[in-house]
Amino acid sequence: MSEETDVYRQTKPRLDPTINYGHILTAVSFIIAGAGAYYGTRAELQYVDLRVVKIENTLQQLANVLVLTARQDEKLNAIERRVDRIEQASTVKHP
């Protein structure tokens, strides 16, 4: 009976202190993958930063165009008001 209880009793897991080529290969693979991920992410962030700068420049140009368009609209409105006043003045003089 004591043999049966020994067989069914769970043993403590033991740590094997030996290092083989598989362990080294796994560790090196993790280090290379981590470095690759770091440099890949870094390059991607630099590319995104460059794109953001280009977008900001484009937005600034669009804002400048919008300001110029608004000024031209105001000038056109002023010219239209002048023409309307001239037309009204000429109709009043020549009935």
C-alpha cells in the first residue's frame, strides 16, 4: 500500500541547472527579436513624425489660402456695395 501512495504522490518539480544549445539559441532569438522590434518601432515613429510635420505644413498653407480668400471676398463685397451705390445714384439723377 505504501508503494501505491508513493506513485500517486506528486513530486516537487526539479530545476535542471544544465544549459544546452537550445537554451542559448532561444535566448539569442529573444534578444534579436526585441532589438528588431525596438528599431522597427523607432523607424516607424520617425516616419510618422515626418508625416505629421508635412501635414502641419500643408494645414498652414491651407490656412493662408483661406485668409487670402476671405480678404478677397471682403474686397468683392466692398466693390459690389460701391457699384450698387453708383447704380442707385445714377437712377436717382436720371428718372
